[in-house]
Amino acid sequence: MPRAAPPQVIPRPDTWRPGAPAPWAEVPLGRRTGIGVVRVLEALDANGQLGPVPEEVGSDEIFGPLLVDEDRFDEDRFDEGRAPNGRRVNAGVLATLFEERGEARVILTRRSSRLRTHKGEVSFPGGRLDAGESVAEAAVREAHEEVGLDPRQVTTVGWIHPVMTMASASLIVPVLATVPARPHLVANPHEVERVFDVALADLADPAVFHEERWRVPGRTVPGSEDDWFPVWFFEISGEIIWGATARMLRELLSLVLLGS
């Protein structure tokens, strides 16, 4: 049995309120299961997110108008962690998929409670880029250092839109990768308290997901009349997944289940 998750520091304001249901809540069960790796790759391809991370990943073409053009603000797509156009990417994470019994599973970690930032939070393996590294190279290296993932088994296949963490202001690009079978993983105790995996089909259960609406004093949300913004959570495998990792998973599931 996994050790109990330590309490996370979730800076929920006193003014929070419940948000919308999962975007895929109305998707029939038959489409929320049988999410194999090929189906994920097809969804990435259909949305132009299959293949290497684009060189212009921090540009207007990738970020779009979410934080700079109030006239084109779309509340349903607003991500409170997205950075303004042109922000330099400084970190990469690896969302590694493998398949068992027809279901793609994704590898996650619970960060050490001894770390300086994001302690005890669930995240993908990853970290800051070293000099001269690409995002994918950094993500694969960090996955090897944090959980012992063999780089020779890893095939990078796509990417998710960048997000910026609230606590450390890191601009992170999630890199999608596959391995041919369940890998043997060992958590580096200096960085990781637990390494585990969950099926995308289980994350797609609407009962696992919930949205909260937050409003933080002094924080202006472009395009919003009242400065409320969404924060997303998945509660699964004895863990609470929120923040940047939940935003990444929400985008991945939306691509697969909704085509957007």
C-alpha cells in the first residue's frame, strides 16, 4: 500500500466557489474507456500536437491571445497559469504513457516534502533546462534522475501547451512520451516520495474531477469582469492532483475525448 499522501499546501482563498463539471461529463462511458496509446496519438495529430515541441513554443502562435488580448478572451479556455506571449520556457516535464489491457496509463510522482517548492504535490517527472538542452532532452533526463526511467526505452511523441506554475513562476512545457511496456521505476528519495501510474480512463471518470472558481485579492484576470478564474483537481489513487499538473491532464483528456 502506498504511504498516505502528506497534506498539500493548496492556497485556496476564502472566496472560492464550486465550478463547472468535467468538460467530458456528458461523454458516454464507452468513449471514456478504451483510451489506448494509438487513440492518444491520433488526438494529438488531429490537433497539431504530435511530434517535436515547436521551436516557437513561447510565441504568440502557441500561446494565443489568452493573457494579452482581452477582446478575444475565452473563459472556457482560460488557464490561470499560462504566461504572457514571449515568456522564456525554462522547464520541461515528461508525461510518459504505456498501455495495459487496452488502456493508456500515465506515470506520475508525488514530490518530496523536503523540496523547496511544490512539496508533496503530484507532478510529472521533470525540471529546469540545463544550458543547451531542448525541452524534451531536459524532461527525459529529469525522468531518469527522479524515477529511473530508462532513456533508451523512451520515445517522445508530442506536447501539451505550456503552463506557468503559481508558486515558482516556472514556464513548463509538457512533453508526451511512450514506453513499450510497464517500466521498472525507482523513486529518488531526495526528490520523490512516491511514483505511481493511473489510467487515462480512470482520470476521465467525471467523479474524479472537480473545478473550483477562485478570486485572489489584487489579482486581475484579463477579460473577466469579476476576476474569477478556474482551478482544476483530480482526486485519484489516494492523491489530489491540482495546479499545473491538473491543467496538463485536463488538456490531454480534452484532446482525446472532445477533440479540443
